[in-house]
Amino acid sequence: MAEIKLFYHKDGVIRLSRSLDFLKSNPIQSFLWIDLNDVDEEVENELEDFLKIYIQEEEEMIEIEMSSRYIETQDTLVVNSNFLLSNFESDPVSFILKNNILVTVHSEELISFHETVKKISANPKGYNTGADVLVALLETRVEFDADMIENMTHKITQLSNSLSLQEADKELLGEIKNLQEKTMMLRENIIDKQRTVSSMLRSDFISKELQPKLSMMIRDINSLVEHIKFSFDRLDYLQDTFLGYVNIEQNKIIKIFTIVSVIFMPPTLIASIYGMNFTAMPELKAEWGYPVSIGMMVLSSLAILLYFKKKKWL
């Protein structure tokens, strides 16, 4: 649902408006954060003309190269980042910081944005500029990423506990592959934040008061990267274990066929000999020939079975 939110300072608290006309009729210095959620192009154009900024289209944000996701000009800071939704779909978000006002552009409802609004409402004195809001949004996003990684770790643990020789089937391999893809998406998402925060640490748009928060965020991100690497290793181990179980099953089947083949080789040889129908074979005319040949076949099979059992091959 299209929505515009304008956060501004008044009487020591941060208030909310949803009207661009309100923006134009009040001092621009009082505004802190303008959030555009799936708004019409007309609204974007109107805001661009008023604030003298450029708002990228969603297609532009998606196609932009990784090296160009962070841009600084003389008076504007632009950050483009992908935010993962709970269903692992990606929503490109654009942050535009100019004259201490933060403009955010996205097309989906984002939990991290709602949580940041709660933080701002609970402590309005801690958010004096748009840069404060930008750092808070990234902090909340990293916290949400940590929750997603923790949830992924829980799923990997459940899968590891359920993995057994009896359940090594195609569905299990598909689940491992699915978790690998999601873990890769999480890694790309957190690396994206790592590059952004590292660039912000060197930016003149970010005050010295915010530097410790960014440094702490970098440390948190680095720990998340290590956690993701551990999850990758666990999934690789599970995949190797699955393939090992598959090989065991295949070896069992091959072993069964091999044993059956060996067991029936002597009876087949005996039957082949007595099936030659040569005239000079005295057993062909003997009354005991048939039962004796059958007995030889059974005894030869039993002998091989007993030998395999003694060797513990069965």
C-alpha cells in the first residue's frame, strides 16, 4: 500500500505527518525523515523538485552495480541497499541524506523500518538529524539479519538431527540445497551492509558522535559473517553426509546383487552341464539323475551362503 511518512521535530518530540503539503508549509529544518513506501511517480517528482534531489526508480536500484551503491556528492549522500524480507525476497531500498534530512524509498513493508519508528518514538532526543535515523535503520536491519541467521542455524540443526540412513532421499537433498541458497542470500545481504557501513565510517556526512555506533555495527557484522561461514560449512558437511548415506545404500544394493549372482553361479553351472544333452552322459538315463542334480544345486547354494555368513559378509 502506497504510503508517505514525514517525521519532524516539534515541542521536543518527533511527530508524524502524511501530507506533502504539510512539508511545504513548514520550516524544512524541522523535518528529520521522509519515508516513501511504494508511492506514485507524481509524489516522487514533487518531492524531487522541492528538496532538489534525485529519487531512483526501483529498476535502477536493482540494476545498479555493487561498486555504485554508495555515492557522495558535495551536499548529498546516497546509499542503495537490498533488504531481505522474511520470505527471502529482496526489496531494494534507497537512502538519500541531504541537509540533515533522510529520504528513504522502498516498495515493501519492512519490519526494520517499523522497529526504528518505535525506537524514535521511545527516545526522540537521540535523533536530531537524518544521519541519526540512517544509522538507526542500519542498526535495526543488522539486528534483523542476526535473527534471520539464528533462525537459519536452528533449521540447519533440526535438519542435522533428522538426517539418517533411512531418510536419505531426494527431498532431504532439496532441503539442504534450499538452505544453502538462503544462507548465500543472507551472506550477500550482510556483506552489502558491511560495505555500506565501512564507507559511512569515512564519510563527512556522519558526525563523530555516530562513529562509535558504526564501529560497533562493523564488529557485529563481522561476527555475523563468521556465523554464516560456519553455517555454510555445516551445510557442506550435511551434503557430504547425505551423499555418504546414498553411497551406502547403493553399495548395499550392489552387494545384494553380487551375493545373489555368486549364490546362483554353481546351480547355473550344474544346470548348464546337465542341459548339454550329450548321448555319452550316463546320468541322463539314470533314474536318480534328476533328484541328484537338484540336490547338488541346493547344496552348492547352501555352501556359499554358509561361507558368506562365516566371513560375516551377510
